[in-house]
Amino acid sequence: GVAIVDGAPLNSGILATGTIQAQAAVAGPVAEVSFSIRNANGATVRGPQTATVAAGAASTTFAAPVAGSGYRLRVEVPGNPAVADTSAPFNVSAPFALLAENLGTLAVEQGGRLLL
């Protein structure tokens, strides 16, 4: 069988500009697993990405999807999707923006300005 290894970063803040480390524990004669990230509707938004199993574990890294909620990490044995596990839902946050004050206006990172 296969099981998602829960924990950071899924339990901590994930930024849309960051990455997600996917890890799975694997039991039995499984040589490789396939990881994917699915949105709240179940559609695959990252992957699938195949990883080799070594010493009962496999991992890979994904670029984080766009900001949103209800994402789930899925791991399965290629060719046997019944041997799979899916994480609890997690959220991806928009990246932080820098603001700089200059003579009564705030300049935002994307180049816009806000009057104070």
C-alpha cells in the first residue's frame, strides 16, 4: 500500500510562488509511485509525476498551484489506481506584496500606486 506522509508543508502556509514537497510511505513490492495535486473539483493541476521508491519511501517536489483552497495531494501506484492515498485538503495563499511609502502614496510591488 501507499500512504501520504502528512506534515509540513501541507500543514503550514503554502504560497502560490513556492513549492510543495510530496512524500509517501510505501509498503510491499512497489518500485515507483505517481504523485499529483488536484483542485477542489478533483481535476489534476500538477503532475502526475513519477518517483522511485527507496527504503519504503518516495518523494517529489511540485511548483505550488495558483492561490486557492481545497487542493489535495494524491499518490498512487501507476497502473493500479486502487492502491492510492489522498491528503486532507490544503490551501495555497497568494504571495505577499511589498508596499513602500513615498510622499503620501504607497507603491505596490506590481507598479501601481495607492494615495494616502
